Amino acid sequence: MMTYFTIWHYIALLIGFIIFVLTIILALREKRPNIRTSIIVSSLLVNTILAFIILMALDKYTKKAEVFNLNNYRLLQTEQIVFTGMVKNIGNYTIGTVELEIKLVNNQHTTNHIKGTSFYKSSGFLDMFNTSSKNYQPQTLIETPIIAENLKPGETRRFRVVLDYPPYFKGVSQFTQIFAH
């Protein structure tokens, strides 16, 4: 069930491998062993970095998904927020996983009731000496759940994500972003 690589990924890896083999053949013609070793190591390093960059660029252009009908509502009894919607693969290749990054930002700072300690979280070392850091409440909540797996080209699926809602949040801004891998 390998959906990560497309035909373009395989072509890019094959070209990179051919270039690496040609570099090794040329390096073996070198008479000095110090230079031969440095050519092979540097070629391996450059090809690895290029392969990573090219595979990431190919992912961006071959794995395309879109979220629509995104709605949310709060469950006040359980202090949770529920996101529902649909995700569609708008690309030509199967997507292994689709993640929806949900960022909730507390707008409490606009009410002038916030203290400096609400934004500052001390390190573990300072926690031994400072008691005010125990009142730290994060002002941003970021969750990235997987909303679909093995999404075929043109396929649409419904999703539902339930997150715990921090009770101290007042006036929340919500930001969503989708990642297809």
C-alpha cells in the first residue's frame, strides 16, 4: 500500500541514481585515493540533498487536496469543538494521508485582562524557583489530525474531528490549513 511515490518520484530517483553511478565511475578513474574518496562522498551528499528537495517539490505538485463545507460547532457539555467537512483529491495521483492543521488562537488579549505570564512559559529549570509559571495557559492550540488516508484521484470523503476546547479561551480565531502527503 505504498502511495507516497508517483511515476514522477521514480523517474527523479532513477535520474539521481544514474548521475551518482556516473560520478562513481569517473571518481574510480582518479589515481589519488584521497580525491577519489572525497568525490564519492561529496557526490553522495549532494545527490541526497537534491533528492530530498526534488521529492518535496514533486509532492507539492502531485498531491493536491481540497477541503470544502468546513463547519464547526462547540459541545458545551463536554468542552469540545467539532470540525466537519469534506476532503477531495483534486490531483491525478493517490494521496497517502491528508492532514488538517487546526489552529485556535485565544483573542483574550483584546480584553486587557491578560497578564504577561499568560504568554511566557519558563523553562523546566526555572519552574523549580518560580511559582507563577504554574498558572501558564497556552494562548494557541494547534492540532493536526489525519482526516483521510489513501485518497484516490477524484475521490471525496467526509471527516469529523473532535478537539478539546480550552475553557479559558474567550473569543477564538480559527485558522485551518491542509497538508497532503
